Amino acid sequence: MTAKILSGREIAESIKEEVRNEVARLFEEQGFRPGLTVVRVGEDPASAVYVGNKVKTSHELGIVSEHIHLEADTTHDEVLSTVKRLNRRDDIDGILVQLPLPDHIDENAILEAIDPQKDVDGFHPMNVGRLNQGQRSLVPCTPAGVIEILKRSGIGIAGKHAVVVGRSNIVGKPMAALLLKENATVTICHSRTTDLPSITRQADILVAAIGKAGFVRGEHIREGATVIDVGINSVSDIDLAADLFSEEDLPKRLAAIEKRGSTLVGDVNPKEAIEKAANFTPVPGGVGLLTVAMLMKNTVEAAKMRRNL
Ligand code: GUN
């Protein structure tokens, strides 16, 4: 079997187009534009790229967006008071504190300080609880994007066995909650799972969110499964790249390593997944593109919920 590649590009573009139209409608009919503030602390290079994308996409869709960049040595209390100030501002509908935060800052305390109504990441315990109760809430962007990819590609979820590998608060756990809400039978696996391949091979839908380049291999995948790769890893090792990519894809990956020092790889071995899966999301160009689109959607959702629209 050769997998169908589920491109995130068109799906992300459709969602952004829907958001753009909704933003225009809100401005025309209600006289306001949704506002998003992204807070970044320190100099994590990947975070700088992600935040840049979030702010740029906001502007493109008509969302008013600002970026607050605090120095790496900003104290916990200063970050906390920044969040509290944003909670009080009526023109701000969404607050996103980019993770990871520097080690001296208590991440959970900062996330709990965000007004749940403005929590466009869906990381506040109130929103986590609401999601788990199946109530309307703001939902973490990356797992919400995975659901959109499945639905808009016509892949049924109800009644399927979905296996999520990874139990992070950002992806694994909310992913499992969303799949359950869509009536899948859900199994969560993690680093302490015994005989992982025997479980992942039962998956109709396999979601990989582990954070290890190419970890999920052919032996983990049932013939004909849908494999969703949430990982984003930089690979600079040429031998590892040779193990991950087909003869067709390898030359451009090696060229990227040569030119930029690394190439982006997911948590799934793409060469082996393409041979066994029926559907497969590529890295880059898959789930990652949905994350920003869903953040935009959440910002509009937050703006409407806060105004009882
Ligand atoms: N860092 C990596 N992914 C995310 C995300 O979805 N939200 C935030 N706030 N930080 C992240």
C-alpha cells in the first residue's frame, strides 16, 4: 500500500479563509475586531519563529495582534503581572504565553493566571476540565487541528480505535479527549507502555506525539491505518536521514542539511509509514500548518463567547 498524503496546506487555507470572513462579518455587524496578544519570554529560537507566524497570520486575517517580548531574566512576578494586565484589557480577546518559559518561571502558575475566557491555547485547568466533560470550551490548537484534518479528509472517527502515543498536556492528553468526544475508542500510550508495537498495531487512527525523530516505524503501523504525525524535530545526522527518507526524498533532505545544518522530521519514519498506512500527514506541511489556523479560529471563538455572540 502507498499512503495518501494528507496535506495540511489546503485545509489550513480553508480554515483561515473562514476565519477571515467571520472577522469581516463581526467588524461589519458588531463593530469590533478580535484582538490577540502573544507573550514570549527569552530567546528560544523556535519560539521566535512560531510567534512570528502567529502575529503575521493574525494581521492577514484582520485580527488585531500584538507581541510582547520580555527579556530572559524577567521575574516570575513580572510575567504574572503582564498576564493580569492583559486579563483586564477589554480590547484583548486572546492571550497566549508561548512555551517553554525559562526555568525560573512557574509555567503552571502563569497558565492558571490567564482568564479562562481569553485562554486561546486551551491550557487553563478550567478549559481542560470543560473539554473532559464534553462542554463548549477553548481547545488546544494542535489536537484541534488534527481533528479538522481527519474530518475534512473524510476519515471517520466514531467507532474507530484511535491510539495516541504521548501524554503531554499540549498534545497527547487533549488529543485523547477530543477523539473520545468524537466517539472513538481511545488508547493512550507513553514511554512506560509495555510492548508498544502490539498496541499501536491495533490503531485505525495512530497519532504520534512523542518528540523523537522517526520513532514510529513500520512495525508500529497496521496496514491501511491513518497515521497522524504531530512531531517537529530537527535532524542533522546524515545516517539518520538516510534511514528516514526514500531514495526519491533523500536528496533534497541531504541538501537541506548541507545548506541549513538540519531538516525537519516528525515522530514517524516517513519511508516506512508511506509503505503501510492508507493516509499519512507529512512533516513539514501537515499538522503544523493547522496549529496557527486553529489559534486564529480560537481567537474569534473567544471574542464571540466573551460577548455572548
Ligand atoms: N509551544 C509549543 N507549542 C505551543 C502551543 O501550542 N502553545 C504555546 N503557548 N506554546 C507552545
